[in-house]
Amino acid sequence: MIEVHQFPCLSDNYGYLLHDTESGETVCIDTPDADAYLREADHKGWRITQIWNTHWHPDHAGGNKDIKAATGCVIVAPKAEAPQIDAIDRTVAGGDSVSIGSHQASVIDVGGHTKGHITYHLPDAGIAFVGDSVFALGCGRMFEGTADQFWASLKRIKALPDDTLLYCAHEYTAANARFALHADPENEALAQYADEVAERRDRDLPTVPTRLERELAANPFLRADDPDMQARWGGGDAVATFAALRTAKDNF
Ligand code: ZN
Ligand code: FE
């Protein structure tokens, strides 16, 4: 059985430890904070055997060296960002797969936030670690990629099974909801989702993971191919609408 242990890290990151009960393997999904990861693994009684990085940003790969020094774990990281990531053992790209015990994860290219960003999808567990590519009601800032590339990445996420749980790397949902309501004011599913987000955040509860089905109905960035969104935001095609939404969010 696969278990995910989620804990807050740094100011608004989530740390994730992925554990396979049969093999005893434990994977760090990204490494925002080495001490927090080592402490949490210790509390769970889990031995860290791997790190899977999603992209090079320090709040995702900054703890690689220290966790490897403490555990001797194997580090898997995106090939396109290898020069920017410490202590890598294996590089992977879209189409490759990695494993934890007998469970496979497929690597999906989701470049756009950074050019080589990847997602790890475990189909048999119905979960995906999406880093800063897609967030609950949002998506990552487009620091390195192009709108074309980012939209192609979001389409790959949209194509996963509807009931996939998306483990995003940050708790940004309340701010994302404010923009989403501005971007798509007549969306009932979004209005209901936004209410629930406000209520959960009032009680200090996480809004992550989120189910893909829900994002497809309410996340404005995943809806850039919707005719109503295109009419509202212009462009006439999904890439142009996505670009308009991304720019509007950056200035919101
Ligand atoms: Zn990032
Ligand atoms: Fe980040």
C-alpha cells in the first residue's frame, strides 16, 4: 500500500513523504526543508530511500544535499534542469518511469513554470505530485517557459483520470480563489469551491490535495479551452486565453 504523509514546510510549501508499506521504501517529493523532512520521516519510523525532484527552485531542491548526506538516498531529477540541481543520481524526462517498491510512477513533462518541470503520476494509487505546475484553482507563474509550452503541459494534466488526486507544492488556494472568481464570475462550481476553501482556511485546514475533476470544473487556467472563457478573455484559442489569464493573474 502507498501512503502519503503531508506536512507544512517553509512559509507556504507542503512537504510530502511517499511510503510503500510492502518494500519499506520512502520517497521525498522535493526537498524544501531538509530538517523538516528528516524529522517527519523519523516520527513516522520511515527510512528515506529516494528523492524525486519536480524542478530546480530552492524551495523544491534546496534540501537535496543534506537529506542525501543523512540517508544515502538516491536522487531523481528532471534532465533539463540537471545543471541547477544538487547531488543527482538519475535524470528523467517525460515518458520515463520511476518506482517505489513495486509501484510505478510515470514522469510527465509539465514545463512552463520552469522549462524542465516534471510531474510524477502513480496511476495505481491515483495520485500525482505536480509541484508548481498546477495549483488548486491556479497554476505556477510562467518564469521560464512559453504559453504554448505551459498550455501543452496543462493538457497533459487534464488528460489524467478525473479522480486523480493532485498534490500541489504550495497552499496558495485562497489567493487563487480570489482571482478565479474574477476570471470566471458565473461559474457555480467555482463559487461553491471558493466558499469551501474560505471555510477550510478559517479552520487552518489544508486545501491540498485537490481532485482533478474539481479543477477541471473550476480552475480558470485549466478552462482556457472553454468557449465561455475564450469569449471573456479573448484570443480565440486556448493558448492565447491561457496567456491572457496568466498575465492578468500576475497583475491581479
Ligand atoms: Zn517553483
Ligand atoms: Fe515552489
